[in-house]
Amino acid sequence: MASSLFISDLHLSEERPAANEAFFAFVEEKASAASALYILGDLFEYW
């Protein structure tokens, strides 16, 4: 069955390595099995 995943406003940055690792684990474990991954809002924290 096809599934779509939505994520938003992750604000990944070097200052938050735990958030980065959690996102990478999510991609490897869950998103790789989905038919689509929609990234909304800010993926990276950058100013």
C-alpha cells in the first residue's frame, strides 16, 4: 500500500546533532518505505 509522509520545520543544524540523527534514522527506517516524502517549511536552520 502506498503511503505519503509529511514533515515540516525541522530546522536541522550543527547545533542540534540529536535532531539530525533522529531525522536520518526516520529516513532510513520509515521514509524509505513510503511512496512519497513531503518536506514542508524549513528543513535547515540558516541565517
